[in-house]
Amino acid sequence: MIKAHETATYCMVMSVLPDLHQQYLQACQNLSQPENPFVAYMLQEADRSDKTWTKGITLKIAGNNHLVPVQRVTDEDLQALAAVLQNTVFVTGLDLRYNVLTDDGAKHMAKFLQENSTLRYLNLMFNDIGTSGAELIARALHRNETLLYLRMTGNKIGNKGGMYFASMLQINSALEKLDLGDCDLGTQSLMAIATVLTPNRSVKAINLNRPLMYSQEEETTVHIALMLKTNSSLVELHLCKHEMKKFGVERLCEALYENCSLRYLDLSCNKITRDDVKFLGELLKRNQTLQILDLNSNRIEDDGAIYLSEALALCNRTLQALSVASNNISGKGLVALSDSMKTNMELSYIYIWGNKFDEATCMAFSELIQTGRLKPNCTDVEPYEVDGHIHLAEVSHGLKKHYYWTPSCGKMKNKDANVSLAIGAVSEYL
């Protein structure tokens, strides 16, 4: 607990420190470089925020503001910004996504991570950081004991960069959430990450989406499954676009019979068919911890939907959110899923857009919504009537609406209290 005199002392110290904007102008002058007006503006906004000891702020300097064109952050801009933030204790989060940072910028960030002791959240997604930049950041995290969340999405660090992060996970015991999706990881780095996660007790969420896979043998899925048999800390796992088929799904489900920690499993955009879903149906009958299952953009068809609906109707009472959008399901399978919600009161979120809607489907989901069994913001369809016939329109709800991780953590509503999730949006609907 923070004592009153400590808070007073902190506020007194803060009152005599120069504003972030003033420090930034001075840093630019010291480095003989021009001011970036976007960085300067965001620092002015931060100066107006509540800079308290207990709360902290996330400094958002994301380069994807589509309403007002911005001057994106360069490596030189980051050098000046890091100099400002080095001893700024109230900045606990830094969002630098969609800028033009390269390996040179990663060098400044690595130095910052080695020296800073207050940053908890760092978002570097969709910059231009490569393998050497990944090595610098990963090595900096060997000694960093405060960073909890790191997002590297979209930086093409490659297989070798992934190996540097695997090595880091053997040493770092603070990081809880790591996003390496769309980073061009290869088979070797995926297997290495799965291996080091086996004994890891700190990482709660990891995104390994869209690796570069050149083999059809599914070795990476086998290694991930072996990890899940032993790991008891991982809460959230993203395996989108892993070319996963029957063999991989079966191995994962076998592992999850024994796993009692995983709550969120993302298998979207794989090659899962109606026969493969039999294993997932059996998993839902036996697993008592999984709460979110994303099967978006596979090909489970009617038979697969029926396998899932039978498990949900008769056995499972823990799954709360299911996405089967774009799975070539027609009326028979969709109606079966809607019927399962009449007996299973735990399943509250279901996403079905991109399938084949017939009149029976439209009537079934319209009834769920009209009776209040399915809340309008808990699905991606909305009923409307034309000439006496009910149709379904798409609405912008779904597991992917808030896909990207945020600094906030939610608590899962289940019997196991204080389970932390990586995706901030999950906390909004669970």
C-alpha cells in the first residue's frame, strides 16, 4: 500500500519536473534534429493527463490516425523520445504502432528497455523492425524485469528473430503477453518457442499467427500440443493460419484433455473440416476450462456444426463464446447451433456471418435475439423484415473486432478467480 507521505512526496517531485513537451524540445535541440509535430502534440496531451503514482498513463503515438494525417515516428524521433521518457515514472505504456521504426530504432528501444524500470506495455506492431532489431529487443529483455506486454505484430523478424525471442523466454520471468503474429516465424522458431514455454510459468498469452510454413507434416502443432500437456500458465493461444488439419487438431485436443489453464483458443483460418471437428466436439465434452473458441474461416460445414451443437447442448457448460463465421454451414447446422443455446445458458456469444442463411436460420436467430436469449451485441447478425420475411444483416461485432491487445487486463467470470487475459476486449464481454 502506498503511504500518504509517499504520495505527497511524489506529487511534490512531479510538480517541479518540466513538462514532457518541454523536455522533448530540449532533447531535439541536444541531438540537433527537428521536432516531430505529431510527437510534440501527443506529449502536450500527455502533460494534461492525470499523472498519478498508482495509475500511470499509456502514451499513444500510433501512426495510423486516418482522420488527420500525421508525421510518423522515425528512428531519430524515437531517440529523442526515449531520452525524455527515460526517467519519467508515470508513463507505464508506450504505443508506437504503424510508424516507420527500423532496426536503428530498435537499438534506441533496446537501450531504453535496459534502463527504464516503469514501462509495462510496449506496442511496436507494424513497423519495419527486422531480425537484427529483434535480437536487440530480445537481448534487452534478458535483464528487463518490468515489461509485461510486448506486441511485435507485423514486423518481419523472420525465423532467426523468433529464435532470439525463444532464447529470451528462457531467461525473462516477467513478460506475461507476447505477440509475434505475422512476423514471418518459421518451423524452427515455432518449435523453439513451444519448447521454452513448456516449463514457463509467467507467459499467460501468446500470438503465433501466420508463420511461414513450408511443410505439411504439422511438426509445429505437435510441439505446441506437447507444451500444452505440461504448461499450466497459458490462458490464451492464437494459432491462426497454421495450415492445421486433422492430425494437428487431434494432437491439440488430446493435449487439452489434460490442460486446465487455457481459456481462449484461436484456430481461425486453418484447414479444419467437418471430420476434424469431431475431435473438438469431444474436447468440449471433456474439457472444463475452455471459454472462447474461434473457428472462423475454416470449413466445418453442417456436420461439423452439429458435432459442436451436440456437445454444447448435452455436455459442455463452460464455453462462453464461439465463432464459426465463414465455415460453409447451411441452415441445418446453424439451426442446430441455435437450438443448443436454448439448453446451454453459458454460451452467450456466437458469430455466424459468412455462412449460408436460409429462412429457418433467420427465424431461429431472430427468435434468440427477440426473446433476449442472445444479446444484440453478442453476435454478428441482426434480423430485419422485408415483405413479411425475416433476413439477417451483418453487424460489426465479433471476436476480431477488438483483436489487438491493449494494456488493460480483464478478469474471466469463472470459478477460478483472478485469471488474467491478454486481449482487452475479452474483458468487455466476459
